[in-house]
Amino acid sequence: MLGASRRSLCAGAAARRHAAAFAVSGDAAAAAAASSSPSLSPSAPPRSVTNPDPGLSRLGGKRLLSVLGAPKLNGAESLSSLKLRESALVGRRYESSAAAVDSSDAPPAEKFEYQAEVNRLMDLIVHSLYSNKEVFLRELVSNASDALDKLRYLSVTDPDLLKDGPELDIRIQTDKDNGIITIIDSGIGMTRQELVDSLGTIASSGTAKFLKTLKESQEANVDSNLIGQFGVGFYSAFLVSDKVAVSTKSPKSEKQYVWEAEAESNSYTIREEKDPEKLIPRGTCLTLYLKRDDKGFAHPERIQKLLKNYSQFVSFPIYTWQEKGFTKEVEVDEDPAEVKTEGDGEPKKEVKKKTKTVVEKYWDWELTNETQPIWLRTPKEVSTEEYNEFYKKTFNEYLDPLASSHFTTEGEVEFRSILYVPATKKEDITDRKTKNIRLYVKRVFISDDFDGELFPRYLSFVKGVVDSNDLPLNVSREILQESRIVRIMRKRLVRKAFDMILGISCSENRDDYEAFWENYGKFLKLGCMEDKENHKRIAPLLRFFSSQSNEELISLDEYVESMKPEQKAIYYIAGDSLSSAKNAPFLEKLNEMGYEVLLLIDPMDEVSLTNLNSYKDKSFVDISKEDLDLGDKNEEREKEMKQEYSQTCDWIKKRLGERVARVDVSNRLSSSPCVLVAAKFGWSANMERLMRAQSIGDTSSLDFMRSRKVFEINPEHEIIKRLNAACRINPDDPEALKAIDILFETSMISSGFTPDNPTDLSGKIYDMMSTAMAGKWASQPQPAQPSQQPAAPSSSEPEPLEAEVVEPVEAGQQK
């Protein structure tokens, strides 16, 4: 049964190409002779199109239906018409120059040993090159495409190569009951020696040798899109097969040969095909006898799904043998009914006819792939609607993308790509596997697991397809990581992605980029930390709040454009909220001078800017750190203030001890008495808060970064002036020392730091409030009650008595 199945499919291919060759040449007589020739299996009864042979044994005419015009059947077209088409298109078996002989006269098969040990070969294929079994179909279809491409190229200079049939296609048929997959291509085929050279060892490849010949003959610039290394791709068949048979016929040979091998064997056989029923005009017929656990691959639906996933855009048509159906109306007889006639005639009985709809099943070839992928078309020819439709279909999205970029890269590395920015975020910034980039090698889908090698993590939200002409088909993650080609591709893909995002930011509709920033702003901030090489591309895309932006995000370009002429740097301050950052004491002097300050309220903002260092030759300056230079120094005034308050600064430093590094006179305050600033190379208050929140267990290891703080005082403030006087008059006054403690701890809070002992600070504030309020709101004497007599005067001098007439009153009343 297995042999008959493969024999009939390969012979059907011969009939198809033979009849098609007659039709193309215009020889009507020959075509008629071919169509009237006996069936491929004369002894078999006529096949019913509605009941196909599950063993794939009678295919001849049906395979032509989709090539010369697949039937579009409806209820009006009868089944007899379909059978008539079938009989008209069935060609006779190809008449080879080799005469039909008894198979018993066929020479015995020659046995060959593999040049490499089979166990080692299989281990290399399964564990090194392929991570799942289903790629066997991708490899074998790619090899078939390779053979067709090679034939098409060679036929340009030798048209006789196509004399046995001009059609170039791939056909796949399955037998799910017996676990057989048959793949036929009408490509170049192989001679006996080519079978030995190409399939005898993994180290040799017909494709590799062909490309080498092209290069040596100085014709490498010709477009010869040949896929893969044939030897490696072919052996992927043993991932799922116990036995593989290759029947092939090359135009360069008058003979057809069969290569057969089993998975557990360390040898293979090659024999000449003598059976007339199995002869083909040209090409290769590959038959896989699947392993018991892998027979699920022989289902037509499974094959079609794999083809759509991996080989959707192979440049030759791929047909699969599928069950189909069409609806038709059939008559159903009902019981006779009496019908009255006019006049005195007797009623007559009449049979009413009724119809019902049934589905007629049949099998036919179905085109599975699209031969022209969208990325191979010129961008001017593709509409926005087509780009959006491809995006939604490929990535299962329901919203149009924010932007797309279609480009071709030529030169040292050649590849084509379409990239998209999704409208909504589905991935978190920590996701390592997004499957957003689909990698193709010469239109053959390889994997969607290589996005980490083609894009950095911070651009993992970008979706798209990449089709390379320079990568090998059997590419793996290890190959990608070490490939110079991939490094070049990555650099250019990243550049195009930035151009696409920059286009969104320059859009007239500001809402577009606001939507992008809301979804992917954190990704770009991560890029500031991880990709120093692309800082110049990332920086224009960043957005921040500012002290003058009225709660709207601005770009660094907008900030630089609005800078004062005398302003030397880009100022920023980090906080845990927009309100706290905007009202921080550090901004007092800058607000007076009209300087804009960036307000960094996202945990990633501060780290992003510190990694950028500068933008357009303007350095980033944290106004919450020491040595702030606002460009308005009055050296004489500063020298005078330092001399006047030097003793006070030393006195305060002595009181605060190791809690501060030093005490300075501030040039950044106008209304606050003091502020606590961070060391120039230490953590800011915001960073210290974030690091403390992330630390687990013992936080003593963080002390080396948060220990240096500078206490700055405002010499123009009344409190500092009074402390200066206290320092000179009575430096040991407990109230003055207590005031220093309270000033320091309250400045920690206003500067964004966390006090070490909030309870102690609260107690000191309560004491000062009690002292301040003492005697201010003392209790007033209560007014006299009506029933009480007024108190006698306390004066020592007696007052004169006056007589009073008292009227009688009722109880409880008062005069």
C-alpha cells in the first residue's frame, strides 16, 4: 500500500507536467491524445471524486484542477461536469526513454556508508540546529524551493531544461491513516553522483557548491535566492521519520534514481528506478514514513498550518491536498396529494417535488502560500491600510499601529523589514521574551524568539518582520550572537526604529506622542541606562515636567530653546511627586532668576539624566547638590558673608557633628532659613529614598553613598541672624542649641530626606509651640450667673450706701 501510494503520486506529477507541456506548446492533437490516454491505474475502477482514495493512489487528473483552473462549484454545476473536467485533464504516464521492463530485471540497489557517523549526525541536527520537530517541513520545503530556483536560473541560458514542463511548484500530500507525507517539486532534480555527494554527508551541499560556482564564474551579482545548505536541511526529515525515500530525475540524466535510508541505519542505498509507474519527467519526489509518535504531522490541516507559519512567503506556489465541498440541491419525493380540477372532472393525484440542500465532498489541490510578501513590494505601492491590515493579521492586534516603517538595506548586508509601534502596551519592561520580531531568511520563517538578538531590551515593544538574504537557514541563537551580519542588522534596525519614533514626536498631533510616551516612556529611559552608543538618538525623545510647563511634558529641545542667554546648564531636581518637587526650597533663587528647572518625578528620570551627562553641549546639573553655580556670583559679597558667619557655621557644625560634612553660607535660598544638600558625587535625597526602599535587610551597606550632606544657611533670614547673635553672645544657650537641632531636622524634611528619629523631632516642635503660646491665649474670667450676687468691691475705701426700693417679684423672676 505504501509503495503504491508514493508510486501514484509521483506518476501523477509526470502526467500533470506532460499534459501541461502539450497545452503550453499549442499542440492540440497531442493534448487530445494525452487526455484520451488510459488511466494511470488501468486495472482500477473509475475513481469517484466524492470518495477519494485515502491511500493517495489515484491522483492523476485531480492535481491539474488547481493548476489549469480550480473548479468553482455551486449548486448549479453537476457532479458529472466535474468528472468530465477530470477525465479531460488526466494525462497519460510520462513516456520515458527507458523502456518499461519487469521490475524483477531491475539491478540491485547499491549500498553506501555515510561519510559521517549517523548517530553523531542526528545528534547535531536535533540538539544543535533545531529546537522543535516541526521545522522539518520548513527545511524540506525550502530545499524544494531551492531546487526550483536553481532550475529557473539555469533555464535562462538553457531553455531545454524546461522541455518536460514549464510549471514550477511544490505539492504536498498526506496519508494520515498510514503516516506518510509526500513532497514533490518540479525543480532541477539530482543525478546519481549528486545524490551521493549531497545526501551522503552533512558536509556537502548542492546549494553551497552552486553558489561557489556562481562566485567563481563572476556571476554572483545575479539574483539567485537559494535557500540553506541542502544536506543539513534534508536530514531534518529524520526528526520525524523512520524511513525516507527520495526519487529524483535530473534533466542532465536520462535515468531516474531512488535514494533510501532508515533513521537507525549508518548506511543508505541508491538504485535506478525501472518501474514505469514511478517515472517522473523532472524534479524530486520525497516520501517520509513517519514515526509512530509523529504521525500527527500527516494530517492535512497540520501541514497547512505549518506551511502558513513557516513557508507563507516562499516564492513558488505550494499546493496541499485538501478535502473540500460544495452545496447542491437534490430532489426529494413526497406523498401524492389530491388536486381538484375545474368543472365536474374528478380530482387527480399529483406528486409534489421538493428539494433539499446537501454538501458534496471532494478532494482537490489548494494554494496555501502567498508568493509575494508585502515587504518585497516597493513602499510607494503599499497603502497605509495594507500596512495596518498586515500588522493586525500577523500580530493578532485590533488597533492600528501608531507608526510603521518599511525599508530595504543594501550594501554590506542586505535585508528587508517592516517595523511597527503598537498603539497599546502589552509587554512589561522586564519581559525578556516578547515574540515581537519575526525573522525570515529569504522569505522562510525561522523564529520569533530572536528579538533579543535583533533589538535591545528597551526597544522590545517594537513589532515587525525582518527578512535577511545573508543568514543561514539553520540559524540558531548561538549563531546570531556570534554573527557579524546580525550585529550590522541590529545597528540598522535600531536606527530605523528611532527614526520611526522621532516621526511620531514630530507629528502635528501632539496627542500621538503623548500616547506613545505614556506607554513606552519607561522603555526609552531604560535605553539611557543600557545603550550609551545611542544617547544622541534617545535624548530628543525624552519628556519631563518643568517648573514653567504648567503640568505639561516638554522635550529637552524645548527646554534648550527657552533657556536664558546667560544660563549655562540644564537644571533639574528629583522628587516623589510633582507638588513636592515644584515647592522644594532649592528652586527659590532659580525662580527669581527666571530659570526653568526640570522636575523629575518618575523613579527612572534621575538615573536617565545622570547617564546622559549632557545635551547639546549643556550639562545636566542637580540643584539639590553642593557647589551650585548659577552664574551670578558676587565674590566680594560672598567673601563678606563667609567672614561674618564663619563662627556661626563652625558653631552649628560642632552641634550637628557627623550628621553633616560641613556648614556653608547658601547662594540658592531666598525665603527659607536653611537647606540640606547632597554631596556632589553622592546620592540625592530622591535617590537615597529609592535605594533605601529597594534594600533588603541590613541597610548599613548604603551608608557610604548617603553619609555626606552639606547644611547651607541663608544669611538674609531672620532666624539665622538671631542664631548668629546667639553664637556671639551665649553659644551654650540650651534654647539656641535646641533651635539648631530643629532647624536641621526640619530642613531634612523640606529637602526630601527622612529624619532618623521623627518622634524626637515631633517632641521638640511641641515644646517650642508650648513655649511660644505660653500666656497668649490665657483663660478669661467667667461672667456672673443670674442667681449669684455681684461680688463686693475689693477696694479698701468704703463706698457710700444708697437706699433702694425693692418691688415684690415672683419666684424665679428678676427685676
